Amino acid sequence: MNRFVFALTFLLSFGLILFAQEKTFEAEYTNNLNELDSKITAETLAFNRAKMDLIFQIHNYIDSTDLSKDKLALNSEEIRAFIPCVVDFEIIEKTWVKQEYYIKLKSIIDNTLLQNRLEKSFRIKEEVERILELKNRADKANIQIETLKRITKSDTSHKIKFQLQLEYFKNINVLKEVEYFQKGYLAYLRMDHDTSISYLTKMIDLNPDNDFGYYNLALNYSAQGNDDNAISYYKKALKISPSFAEANYNLGVLYAKNGNEYNANRYLQKAARLNHQKAKELLRSK
């Protein structure tokens, strides 16, 4: 084989390998508005439903490939919870016509990148648990939204419909809160900390009692070298959840970095009492 043919064969083979590493998924959804909907809620629901279809497709794809074979120590529910946190969902078309809101989404999956992001995400048990909690909250909100739609179709008084509207918006906001977290988490994995902070701030605006939102804001500020803000947001997370071991540990490490031995020991000891292994090791090494 001459050098040119060999080079061409190599390039074609390499190209096929790269091509095989990527797979494109698409999903669409048309949301028929009801009495409780506005254009904003219709778009939120349409996006959410199309995204759920994509998650289902991607999950089945992962399950059918080597990605889930002896490489990821994940169960099926955990994989579904993390897919929207590590995958891009691109809107490629959306239209608003009378009482219908149509949306079409696309995701391009790179096997290696997807595996790396999933492996990077499953490091800390408390983070996994909270992401699963967010998924479950979104699932419950979706069920409640469908229930409210059915109730609204029956004859109800003006007062009851007003109460239904409030409950409807409350559940829509849960979906938006989870969406902001997922986008913020993905931006953090990309090390796009400004974008991550922007989404996580929107998440906190919708739910000021979400300890995980403050915790992830602290992670971003710490990655930027802004220790003051990181410390502030870890404290906000711990004010809501004092037994958040990883937040206690990270805060202790930050205080140690800044020479505050009293607070460093205080939070590291709290983390150790919560059975945080790294905190125990760090205290033993002193």
C-alpha cells in the first residue's frame, strides 16, 4: 500500500471512529393550552415534555452501549436524574399558534464526553442524593400539573379556579427551578462559572430555601478563587441544612486555606462527626 492510500485509509478510519462516538437525538412536543396556561407556562411545559422524551431516548441509548457496562457505578434512576445535568438540550424550532405551543429539541451525544461528565458527577454521595431529590420534585410537579389540568376542565367556581391557578404556577416554578439547576450544573462542569452562577441565582430566586443551590454557588465562587463569596454561600447552605457534611468539609478547607484555624477545625470536626472520610483523614494528619 503506498503512503497516500495508507494515509487516506487512516483518515477515513479515524473519521468513522469519531463519527461513531457521536449520536443525535431529537424530540418534539405540542402543548395545547388550557385555562390555567399563559405563553410562558406553555413554553415551560412544552420544553419539559420534549426534554423528558430526549432523556428517555438517551437513557435507552446508554443502557444499550458500553457506557453502562462496568464503567459507571450507577443505577437506572441515577442515570435518568443526571442526564439533564450533563447533556445539552438545544431548541431548534418553536412556534406559537393560537392555543398551541410547539417545540423541537436536539441533543448531540459524544460518548467519551458523556462518560467523563457522568463519572465526574458521581463523586459525592450527598450531591447524588440531592440531584435525585430534584428529579423526584420535578416528577411530582408534572403529575400535579396534569391533575390540575383535568380538574380545570370541570365546572368550578371562580374562587376555586383562582386557587388552581396559584397551585399550577407553583408547580411550573418547580420545573423552572430544576431546569435552572440543571443548566447551572452543566455550566459548572464546563468550567463556565459565570453562566453557572447566573442560572443558580435564578434557581435561588425561585426557592430561597434550597440548600443545594447555595452549595453549588459556593462551588463556583471557590473555583473562581472568590473565597469570601464561597464561604458566605456555604454558610447559607448550612443555615438551611446544618448536617450537610460536604458543605461543612468544604467550608473547613476554605478556612484552613485562609489561615483561620479555629473555624477550620470547627467545620472539619462537624464534617467528621457526620462521617465525612476526608475530614477525618485531614484531622488525623494535623
